[in-house]
Amino acid sequence: MSKVEVRVPELGDFSAVDVIEIHVKAGDRISAEDPLVTLETDKATMDVPAPRGGTVVSVALKVGAKVSAGDLVLTLEADDAGAGAAEPKTPAKPASSTPARAP
């Protein structure tokens, strides 16, 4: 397993947006694309999704905090499932279809 730092994505023209909800806590198991936190600007709200599945190690934000692009959201112990299983198996070579010759 590897540790992954999840950071606030690019927010366009906004530099300090409010954290209005935190959806996870340390120890939670999450899947890729699960919402981690909800951010609010004066025009919209947006969820920051998990980039991959794993276990939340620590959350760096609190409700009411102001964040900007690149700020740390949380640290994730990412699942490395499938790393070995993703390798294709080489098929067994078929037996020769040529009949054996009689001596």
C-alpha cells in the first residue's frame, strides 16, 4: 500500500473557499470518486472526490476552514489491489498439431 496526499483541485478564479462539510474521518474505507469534502464559493458548491480507493489516514481540514487550490485535504493509504493481478497470464502453448512420424 502507498500513501497518497489528496489536495484541493484547481478552483478557477477562487482563491479562498469555505469547507462546508467533511464526509470522511480517519479510518474510513473509501472508493475512488467518493466525495471527501464539500467546498462552497459565492456561486456554487463542489465535492472533492477521492482519486482512488483506500483507507483515510488523516484529514487535514475542518468545517469552516478556507482553502485554495493545492491545499492538503487528507492523506490516504491507497489500495494497491490488482497490481499483480493486472499482469496478463501467458497462454500455454498448444500441443503440436503435427502427428508424430513413425520410425
